[in-house]
Amino acid sequence: MSTPDFGESLPPTASPEAEFISLTHLNPSTELNPVPSRGIDLDFFKRYVATLEEAGYDYTLLPYGSNSADSFVTAAAVGQLTERIRPIVALRPNTTPPTVGAQKLATLDQLTEGRAVVHLISGGNDAEQARQGDYLPKSQRYARTSEYIDVLRRSWTEPAPFSHEGEFYKFDEFGPGFAPFDGPIPISIGGQSDEAFAVGGAKADIFSFWGEPLDDLRAEIDRVHGLARDAGRTTLPRIWVTFRPITASTDELAWAKAHDYVSKIAATHQRLAKRDPQNVGSQRALAFAQEKELYDRALWTRTAAVTNAAGASTALVGSPETVAAAILDYVDRGASLVSIRGYDTLADAADYGKHVLPLVRQELAHRRATGRRGSLQAQHLGNWSADYRRFATAGQS
């Protein structure tokens, strides 16, 4: 395949900034080494959050599931254990009425002096939603999210009590609501169904994607931004993209680690019953994996294949320089929020902060100072070089 032009000119789609997100893990169990756990290992949790702060992440996502820790409580803990990181609360509209959600988020925002963010999860799996009594079909779940966003924002800004009667929520004379620290809290949503794009384009501050091939992701960005413009928006949603990087000091060592990791992950997941995923994001990830394993500079899809695309699972594989260059490829396509979390959770979070984040930030500083691209992307070509492709296939059976 032909090597793209990585000359000094910046592409018109390039984001001028990139902020980094991690996901906070509550205990030492990993996909490489699952261990029984009661849920929260407090010493590990504190060490993990401290590592994120020291490593220079900007945000951390507090995930939510029917059998997981409560994301509001863990976000509040993160807020008090850190001084700079912004906690992102994963929130399902079926679990918390919007007026209560607005109150809880504003409380978190006050406690963290303006650092709160919310990621609304409409729900991509009927069985998981049913575990907490949610039986709405997917199309209605996104309609509910749309109404939820409207009520959140009114709750934060209305100067007098207001009533609401919509398709999913009804209340009388609520408010004035408890206010955020300094203005409305950023609202993120994700998903790749038509309904997700419609709501995200019209109303979200942030729209999130899993890691996909560059051209495919750019097409999806154009789509959500087009819908935002159609809705009359002048401020377009920021783009959040998620990867699971596998790094080592050289590309060759990174690929040896990647093949070792995928063997261990496959052994864990083969014991689990596999069902065809309902959500479009997972379906797309599996389709990319079926087509081929390696895309663009460093995007590896075999991790998605062996996990049945259960959540964000595509990897970026290579040295810190190659992975940083690959992240910059996505920044060049318009991503300004980059989530990176590893398969060896705590060690990877520290390694990314020490070796990957500084390279990306150094390049962006160079761009701001000069208006030109630096040399990192041209020097570390990854899949556009024969040696890298040889390393990628060396560990395959």
C-alpha cells in the first residue's frame, strides 16, 4: 500500500488539540489475568487514580454496568483523590431520573470545582438493560436520551421552577435546580446506530467512537458534524476515539507482546458464550476484523475478534513513537479526545503517561508554534514499512 504524505502541511481536518482519557479500574483483575474480586480494592483504586494524575491524563471514565460499582460514587472519589483530572460519569438514563441526574452531576461538579463530565449510555444490549428493568426497544432508548439531555440542561439553567411533560418524563414545578460550579456540564454520547448519530449530532457536546480505520472514522465524523450543522449548530461536537494500545520499546518487541496478549485474552474469552452483538459499534469492529487484521499505521483488529468486540477492543501496536504517530493520524482526522487504556491496566497507564502522551503533546506544541507538522509521523511509519509488517506476522501460528 502507498505511504501517505506526512510533509509539513497540516490537513484541514486536523484538531489543534488533543486531550487524553483513561478508564479507572477498581481492582487488579485484567483480561490477561482475571482474578476473583469483591469489586473495589481500595488500595489499588487509590494507586491507579494517583498514577493517572501523575501520568498527565486529562480525564478518566468511570464505567457503569448493572453488576458494577456506582459511577457517581467512584467519580466523587476520583474528584477528591485528584486535583486536575476530570471524572466522566457513565450514566444510563433508565437508572436515574433526569432531574435527579442533574442534581447529582451538579453536586459532583461543585465538589470538583468544574471538572465533571457525563457520558450518557442509551444501551446497546437488551439483556443488560432488562437486568435493571429497562424494556424499551433501542430506537426509543435513544429518543429517551434526547429528552434526558433537554431536561438536564434546563435543570442546570432555568432561573425558576419549571414543569415538563414529554414522551418519557413528566414532573411539575422542579427547581430551580442545584447549579453546576460554573456553567453547564459537558454531555457525551456514543454509538453508531442511526439513532445515536441523530441525537449526538443535534445535542451532544462530545461524540465518542471506538478505534476504526482512518477513512471510515473520518466518514463517521463528517456524518455527525453534518447532522450538527443541519440542526443549526455552530459549535460542533468534539470527537472522542478509544484504543487499547500495546507498546514496548521497539516495534518488534511490541508485536511479540501483542501476540502473547492475544493468546491469553483468547483463552479467557473462549470460555464465555458468544452471542452476536446487538450494538452497531461491535458489529462494525467485527466486520473490520473479518476483512483484515492490520489497518493504516498501527490499528490491529485481532483483539476485537477474540473478545467478540465486547466493548472498546481495537489495539494500536508498536513502539511509543509508532503509537504516538498513530494517535496523531487520528488527531489529523479530527479527534480531539483520545482514550487509551491497556490490557495490563495499571502498568500500561503508567507507560503511556511516561512514553506516549509526551510525544503527542510535543508534536502538538510544535504545530502550535510553527503551524507545521513535525517529523514523528514521517519517521515512524508502522504498517507502511516492510519491517513492521514482518514483525506483525512473525508471531502468528
